[in-house]
Amino acid sequence: MAEQGSAGAPGLDLEKFRQMLQQERRRLLKQLDRPTDEEARGESVADTQSELSDYPDHPADQGTETFEFEKEMSLKANARDLLEQAEDALRKMDNGTYGICSSCHKPIPERRLEVLASAVYCVPCQSKLEGF
């Protein structure tokens, strides 16, 4: 049976949100375990840019390779951030503070948590932080 309001915001089905967060955690770990194109080939960016050393490198090719590498690194950094947020939310469940706004300490509405299970702020506090 799911825990109903035993810790954190009252009335939340913590087990439902725990499952959502654990599923997101597994997805992100899988994404982080996937090697980048260069890692899969065992190459660095410098290796890929000089692979045709007998031919002059075209600046557009270098730019494309650099862009793709930076894009992959950015996606991995984003996945690491999201993973950290999911793990923080799971820890909050364990210590009884899940679903409570970190700013005003009021319950975060269930509808918000259904959209973003790792939310740490209610909508008004999040809006203030973002300057809206």
C-alpha cells in the first residue's frame, strides 16, 4: 500500500512519486552511461579533427565537430544535474521533507510534483527566483 502523507507534504502518495523519481533516475543513469561518439570510437576531439592529416582541415568541418562534441558534453552535464535533483528528492522523501517548498515551507501542490517530481519550490517561489 502507498504511503499517504506519512512524511513531507500532507496527502501525497509518496510511493507514486518515489517510483517516478526512481524511473527518472534509471533513465538518466542509462543516458550518462552511453558513450559519446568520440568515446565510442576511442578518440578525442583533437583526434577526430586531425584524422585526415594529409588534407587541409576545412574550418566548417572543425566547427561542426566542435559543436557536436560540445552539444554532447552539455547534454551529459544536464543529465548529471537532473540526476542530482532526482536523488535529492528521494533523500527528501527519506527525511520527511518531500513536497515542502524550500523557500516558504508550504506544501508544493501535487499537480506541480506530477509534472516535475523533483520540484523544490512551489510555483510562486519559483517565479520569484526566476524574476517573473
